Amino acid sequence: MSGWQTLFYKEVLRFWKVSFQTVAAPVLTAVLYLLIFGHVLQGRVTVFSDVSYTAFLVPGLVMMSLLQNAFANSSSSLVQSKIMGSLVFVLLTPLSHWGWFFAFVGASIVRGLAVGLGVYVITLFFAPPHFASLPWVLMFAVLGAGLMGTLGLLAGLWADKFDQMAAFQNFVIVPMTFLSGVFYSIQSLPPFWQKVSHLNPFFYMIDGFRYGFFGQSDTSPWLSLGIVAIAWLLVSALAVQLLRTGYKIRN
């Protein structure tokens, strides 16, 4: 294997060796959300026509779990390597900044997709499967995981200790995820809050992903695809530049 493939393999093994914590636990959390919200709000919240509230929740919970775990994978790996001092062994290799990027983000995509697939499989026991367009589902799953894996890479480069990374996740990632339409359609919000929701890039990832399931969405899936793709290109350019200059890892 080449250098980046070896690092990618190491990053995948890192989370897979503790898959009970990194994969099974997020799946259980998502299922608990489905059970609680689906039981309490089923029949009380109107979403899309001919779509039950429990079925509506499924793609949102799948994507929420995918995004959060893709972010957690790259960010925790870098911060842990910094604190333990093992990052120096990667720095000694003749690995380019592109190699770092592909390895860390690629492993984050794998973990995000593994968790998302796990959540979806378990939710089949609670809601019948819906697929209006599988290509849209796969596109938004990969783009969303890639974007969050890259954001996690940026957070891991910036953070010097676990509480800094936790602050970024708890005060930025989690609120933006929960306020992106996971548990509701933004059409049910007042006009002002609908406009605010459109400023949240996480909304477009979840809304576009949900379109692949039901063929219905709160905004155009093409608009969502364009925004998510451009956002990933921008954060990727920043991440590659920081890796090239060795920001907080070589200096």
C-alpha cells in the first residue's frame, strides 16, 4: 500500500477496534430518539403528505448520526495523537499534505457511512423502507460525511486538548445539527425562522438526503447539492492549506 492508504487503513482500524463505542453506541442513541419522538409526536406533527412522522424521522436521524460521527472521527484522532505524542511518527514519514487529507477524511467517511447504515437497518423495524431516488441518498451521504470529516480535520488541527474539541462539537456541531430539520419540517416554522434555517448549511445536507427517501423536500435538492458541494470544496481548500503549512502540527 502507498503512504496515504496505510494511514487510511490505520485510521479505519482505530475506530473499528472499538466499534462497540464508535458505531454501536451512536446507533443506539439514534434508535432511542426514534422511539421517544416517534411515540410522543406521531399523529401530532404534520410533515409531508402521505409520510408518517416516524418515517419522516428516519432519514433525519440517519443523517444526523452520520454527520456527527464523521466529524468525531477525524477530530478525535488528531487531538488524541497530539496529546499522546504519537503524531510525531506520522510526521516522520514522507507523506504529503494530500495524503493526510485523503486518509483522515476518507476514514471519517467510512465511519459516518457505517453508523448511518447501522441506524437505517435498525429503524427498518419501526418504519417501512422508502427510497424515491437512491442516487440522491448516496450523493448526500458521501458529501455530508466528507464535509463533516473535513470540518473535524480543521477542528483537530486547531484544538490542542480535548476540551477545546468538545467545545467546538457541543457549541457548534450539535446545535447546528439539531436545528437543521432533523425532527421537523421547516415549513412548520414561522417565516422568520424559516429564513434563519436556510442560513444553516446542515439543513441542506439533511433536506437533500431526505429528498432521496420521499421525493419531497423543503427546498430544491439541486440547490442543496450545490451548497453542500461548494461548502466541502471551501473547507477542503482550507484544510489542505493548513496541512501544507503544518499548522499546529509541525510548528
